[in-house]
Amino acid sequence: MDSKNNDFLLESAKTIEVDSLDRVSYACGVVMDAINASNFAHDEVFAIHLALEEAVVNAIKHGNNCDSSKKAYLSYSISDDRVDIVVSDEGGGFDPSRIPDPCCDDNLCKASGRGLFLIKSYMDLVEYNDSGNSIHMVKYSQKVRESDR
């Protein structure tokens, strides 16, 4: 994996390679097992799982066009107060600002196009690299968000 595919370096991160949609459940399961063993509340675990699965599926499906010769890379780091996840693919990337708003009247009845919206809704921080082929997502634990109030 070259630097074009991962501009977000996580300290002491673990990385899983995913080459097909068939491997998404396994990869997400590894991360979720680690998160379930941590301090995060049930609703936070649900939010992380949804965002994680959306990001990995998007990387395989849209980034790599389901080309099994290309890989998606799922890196994660878990601490007591936050989960950092980076999902990168070997595709050409995209411009997140050009993704249509799924809440717009024209898009309400479309069967797809809500993944990035859900990711942004459920995670506390979402950012993309300049190439548009890597997403960094952060979820802070509830106790951290409450201490900021």
C-alpha cells in the first residue's frame, strides 16, 4: 500500500486487507470484536459498525469496482476514549463534495446513495484524503463527549 492510499497514519493501528464483498463481514467482525471488548456504549457500537461496514463496502464496490486484484485496507486503533478507523482503496478516488444530498427531494426515493450521509451522521469526525480514496472516521466515547459539555 503506497502513501496515495493512506494519508491517515494511526498510531499502533492494526490493518486488515479486504479483496471482495464476501470478506467484508469477516473484516468488520474482527474490528467489532475489539470494540465490543472496550468501554463503548451499545449505541456507539451500533454507530461504528454501520459506518465501518458502509465505508468498506464503498471501497470495494465503488473504489475498486469489485476488482478482486485490488484491495481495500481497513486500519483501526481503539483506545478508552475513541475509535479511529481508516478505510482506503486502490481506486482513483472521488470528490465527496460532488455526492448528491440524499435528503434532497429528487433523491428521497432513490434506492442507494445514503452511505456517506449515514457515516457522517453516526461518526464524530469524517475526513477524506486529497485523492478521495481514503476515509478517516473517529467515534469518541460518550464519556468524552459528555465531558466537553
